[in-house]
Amino acid sequence: MPKILVHEKALAHLSRGLYRSPASALRELVSNSWDANATEVRIGTNYPLFYQLSVADNGDGFTRKEFEKIMGGGIGNSTKRSETEKLKYGRPVIGRLGIGMLGIAQICGSFIVTSKPRKGQGFRARVKLFDLLREKLDSNDELVIKTEEVDVGEYFWEEYDESSVEYGTSITSEDVHPTFIRSFQNSLKFESFKEPPLDWEKAVKIVSGVHSLQELGDYWRLLWELAASCPVPYISDNVLPNKLIGNINKKLKSYHFRVVIDGIDLKKPVYLKNNPGGYTTYSIEEQSKTIYGKSVDFEGYLLVQEGTQLHPDELRGIMIRVRNIGIGYYDQTMLDYRFNEGPRSRWLTGEIYVNRGLENALNIDRDSFNRFHPEFRYVQEFIHEKLRSKIFAVSYRKIEERSNKKKETVSKTRSAHLKNVISEHTSLKVNFSKTITRDKSHNETKIPSVAIRESKSQEIIVDLPKEDTLKTKKSYRQLAVAILAIFEIALREKELPKKREVFSELLLKLLEEW
Amino acid sequence: MAIDYERDLLKHHVRANAWLPLCQNRLRRIRSNDTLRQKRRLRYFTFCAVGAMDVLMLDVAKVIKPSKAGRFDTVVFFDKTNELVQKTQQRIPGAIGFPGDFVKVVLLDDPDDGIVIAGQDSLLPQTNYDDDHRVRQRQILVAQHQGFIRQFPFDVINLDLEEFLFKPSETLPGRVINAMRRVFEWQGRSFVAPQGGSEQYIDGFSLMFTTRIGPENISAEYLNMLRGYVDENLRQDTTLLPLFQERTGGIDNVATLQQENFELFFLLAMPKVLSSVLIETDWYIDPVSGITIYEFERTTPNVEPYRMLHLVMDVKRQLPIRNYRPPRAGLAPEVQQAYQAVVHQIFTRGEQRVTIENIDRARLQAHLDRIIEQRRLYCPDQDQ
């Protein structure tokens, strides 16, 4: 039976065009460090010049032989670590495509890899990737297209002095692309750019003050996206209301994993507290279901910041993390949620930690999902149901309550204002009566009217009609009643010109603070 | 075995006793010119190496202060490789680090590969070339050159070269001297303090310069140049000859000194090179403090011992600045007098020889420990 084969050129293309942003490429290297039991990953961008990028960890490292194997055809073919394998500190294995190291190729044309493993021979190698690879692939250039494999570059061993190298692996770019440098350098000149503080908590406050990360530029976006997608803890257990991430954060802290970029110790860029309208939250306790014989386990939270748009925009939506690594960023479609929730959808954020499953639903860039994968569908339906029943329904009720409360307050204020206007004119204390009297002459046509009585105790009683008896827009009714009231006051004058004068005067006073 | 520059007590003696007071004085001068509203931080250029000991020493002494965001963004440094720059930036977060060959970036020679990157923004995609490694490298080199110029001026320049100033393979006056010419020219640029305000110019800066004595196979061209400086001094000012003889133990001509005591010859002649480069680029050495020279021997296993020279000086701007002087105006009298004073001082004031016996080891060690402690604040795992 004839076989269906995929040409190696496909893999070669992937080595140059897999990730959609620098943060995504770096995130893959961070995942490698996590799986290598590193407790710290240090990323350097050469801020504010951006002439180089480097990632160094203090993990297990890998040997010269392992490197040879990866470079000699193992890219994209790395032995995936077992999902049940446990790493240091009980970390789950992230696993990878095996192309992570070459992910940096989207940013630079050559780089140096140094690794000192705890067991075995370390090495230092300079990797040079071919220029214009895509063009060469498309033209079937014999330099790169061979019978069985595709050369995407070459590497050279460099002098390796074990005594001067720390345990772990480091990758340092040599040839960062000028477009990357230019873009990052220029973003520091944006009007809204602020120097990122080394204290991440302060940095998160700056980010919360802008509508979009784009206002702050590419460097801030890189920081934020890495912080959002890497398996680092939150700033504290209390960054979200109702202890939403308390348990999750304990787990993250127990993994002992730090990502430090240009001296900034990254934490998740989430800090939502003290919103005047409060929050509607739903904590997703660990869910588990078997789909086609495979377990899908997840937990997380959904949160609506009542009445206030989330800042930055990039925090809106739902972030899915598979084994703690963010897949893409916050999905503003809320996993293709099909209801229009109006402005409320701009108040929603949430994170789903998928502890098992969903890996087969990942697209090759690990930045997105196959939306028709049964495991993804299960998570999606669960979340949509909770959004509908536990989040937006509650949020809608709260909006109504807030709206009613607001209306009541406005109504009371206006009523008091009307009293003041009449009282100032008559020099009498004013009381509104709920007893409805009707002008007998108009009774037949049922036109609501106002009656005014003076009591013995130097008091004026104004009988107002029920607002719903007025046949006009709801929003005009209170004003209509008030105008009728001042009209009646004006009618108390004897002369017509005086009536006109008083009415105009009272009307203008009334409208002054309506 | 590599030299442990950062824990070397002889070198640290120079840091603590020459560099630190010089920088403290410079900061005082800046502050005395500042209005309160415009208080600005010291702008420092260095070849600090990974350990960044000089920067951290100035940080401990509060001569260099990080920004409100915690970044050493008034510190600019060069190192040879990306890896070294990245490691240094871990130790002094926020410092501006240029990876590459300092002299090559400064001089930006015409390319011999025919790649000509034109325009103000060299990082823009090129229309005439493919997106290949050589083109990208050229683009970046041009960008580094332009970017480095934008960092000027500095209040303190620490040219801690740790190598020979005159290389036999180079033609006169040598690439380092030419690089220094450009650097001092760029010191005349205006700048705006990070907190804003109007454009400012510096009226002086402090210069620390380090070089090895030698080399032994220094070319005749260089020797002629160095001899020429001292001969000219002796010719122009007859009062110098007795001083010269006293300093050299009775030798009465420069050629003999060069043959019999090359080290002293180098010590007397080399500072004139610096002084002359400064004068031709619109600066001059402040005669009040003059040039102070520290010398020590560097010994390492399996390597022939060699002698290091550390020169420290304050530099003043010639006034009116060149742009306001007519062509061929010649040197202002105070600049000429300053030059003479500095020459006198070089002939009379001997170098300070730093040996393990004449330094306060305990105090220096404690100071070093304090600096390393400070570094742990920024880079806790530095010693791993």
C-alpha cells in the first residue's frame, strides 16, 4: 500500500517560522528549562539597545552527544518525556516539539549554545543558520535539500572551559535581526513609554494604567507576554478577590521556578483589587473527565470586574495553560463564546489550568488549539456553560441592581432640588404629598396634575401625580412632574405677566441642576 | 590561569584611591552647577568587565545612582561578546551595554566587503542587499556606532584598556589613539538630562586611562613620535632639562633614556600623547590636579610579569569652544599655560608605585567585600 509522506522541507520551514512573537519563542526555551529542572531562567535582551538576546538556566544541562543528536536530525524529533514522569519539586513535564532551541532563529541568524550537564561532557557550540533558507528551499537548492534531510544550518564546536561555566544551559544570540532591534529600540521612544521598574509589582501597576500594551511598546509587550505565559507564581495569593488563585499559587510556588528578564523577577501580570463595582467570580474546582480514553483535568477561575473595563486590553478573555504554560495569550473570543454579552465581555478575565490532557489539541506552534478537538470541545463547553450561568447571569443581575440604585439616587436628588426651588421662591417649607389629587376640571380627560395646599404650620404641600400616569418617555416623567409643579406655583400669581415671569425663573432654576 | 582582576588588591588600590575620589569630585562639580530642579546623575563610561567592580564601587559610594525604576541607565559600557555584556548587565541592571569591538565600533572603518549602509536609520530593511548575515552585521555595526555617539557626553570616562596603547602592527598613531580622538570629539555633544530640561554641554570631565607599558617591540615610528614629544618639551622650555636630569638620574637626552630606561621614557612620553589628543579635540588637562600616575606590576603564573599604568586626570573644555573661535586662532594662553604646567608636573611628580607592601590590605579587602556584597543585591547567584 503506498504511504503518504511529508517532505522534510516542511520541518525546515518550521524552524524559521513557528512562533508569532519573540515572547512565544522565548517561552519555548523557558519550557525547556522547566523540563530540565532549572530553578531559575535568566533572560537578557540588552535593554535598551537590544543587540542581543540570551537565555540561561541552571538546570540539568545536556551533553555534547545529546547536542550532536539534536543537531543531526533530532530537531522536531526529540524523545518526548513521559507525561507521567515527575520532575524536581513535583513539576509536571511540559514536553515539547523539540524545535525550541531553533525558535530563536526567528530573531537571529546565529547563536552560541553552552551547556554544562551534571553528568557527562559539556560543550560550547556556535550554531549558524543559513541565510535565505526559504528561498533556497523553494528553489530546491542542493546545498540544503538532500535525499533524507534538510540542512537548515551548521554548527562549530568552540573552546569549552568547564571551570568557567555554570551548570545548566545558555543560549546567546549573535546576530539579532536589525528589524527586531529597530522595532524594540523605537518602542522606547513611544509617548506613553515608561522605564520598566525592576520591581515587577510596580511594573504591573504601570501596565494596568494603559488601555493596551501597544501604548507602552514592544519591550513591555515582551515582558508582559512572558510573565503571562511562563509557569511563574503570582505576585501574592491575594492579587485576585475571593482567594481565587490561593491554591493555584501555592502549587506554582512549590515548583521553585523563577524567570528573570533584565533583572526583573517576573510574576503573573494579574492584579485586580479594589474595583468600586466589585467583582463577580467563579472558582473552577478541579474538573476531570475521560475523553476517548484520555483524562482531561483542569481548574481555574473566571472573573468579571463589574462596570470597569479591564486594563490592559490584553488581560481580557480566557487564558488556557497546559501544564502551566500559557497557550497563546488571553483569548478575547472566550473560546468562541457565542452570546453577545455587550460591554460585560470586556470586563471578563479568566485562567484555566489544564493539568492533564489537551496536548493533542495543541497546534504545532503551541500558541493555539485545534478548535474541533474533542478534548478542547469539552473544556470549551464547560467554560461557556459557566460563563452563561455563573458569570454573566450574575453580572447582569448586578448591573440591574446598580442601575436601579443609581436611578433611585438620581430621583431623590432631583426631588430634593425641586423642593429647594419651590421653597426658595415661596419662603415656605415644602412637602411633597403622596396623596394624589386631581384637578376636577380635568378629571374626565385624566390629565395628571399638581395641587398645592398651604398648611397652618407655614408649610406648603405639593400633591404630585404618580409618574407612571404621565404618558411620556420614562426618562422624561420626573422632569414633567417637576415642570407641572412649578407651573402650579407660577399660577398662584395674580397677573399674567407675573405668572410668566415666575414660571420662567423657576424653570431655569430647576434646569440648572437637573 | 586567568587574572582575577576584580579581587586583585593592587588594582583595587587604584580603584579606591584614584578612581573613587576623582569621580566623587566630578559629582561635586556637577552638583555645584546644577539648580535643584535639574539635579542630574553622573554619566559614566567604562570597560567595567563582567564583575563591574568600578560601577558597584561608585554605587556603594552613591556617586552613581540608579534611576527611580532601579536601573543604572547613566552607565554605558563595552565588552567584546554578547555573553559578557549579558553577564555584566545581570550585575548592574539597566546599564547600557554595547557588545563588540570598541575601537571598531568607534572608528567604523569603511567596509572592505563593499556593503555600504547609508542613511540615519541603518536598521531599516535594505533595498540593495539580500537579508544575509554580512549585511545584517554591517547594519548593526553602523547602528552601534550611531547609537554610541548618542550616549555622549560622559562626566567620567574610564578607558581601562588592559592592553598596549601602541600596537606594532598598526600604523601611526594607531587605532586606539584615533578612537580616543573621536571619543573626545563626541564629548563636545549636547545632552538632555533624563528628567528633561534644556540641552546642556559639559564644561569638563574626568578621565581614567589604563594601559600596559610597552610593548618591547614597539615600532620605530612610535618611538620617534614619543621621543618627539619629550624633545619638543625640552626644546621649548629650558627649565625642564634640570628636572629631566634629576628624574632620570643624570641622563641628559631622550634617546639615551629610551635605550637605558624604556619604562621611565614611556612614563614621561606617553601622557603627552593623551594631552595632545585632548588639546586637538578642544579639551585640556586641568593643571590644578594634573595627571596622577599609578603603576604596578602584574604577575600571573606562566606569564612574564608586566607593568600597568593607571592615569587619572580632570579635563576642561577650551573656551570659547572651537565653533566660536576663528580659524587658526591658536591655543588660548590659559591652555598653553596649562599644558606647560602639566608637563612640568610630569617631569617632577613621580608615579605612585603600588606594591603589596605599601597598600592597606585589610581596608581594601573590607572595601572589596562590601562591593561584592552590593553586587549580590542585584545578582544573588553571582558566585555560583
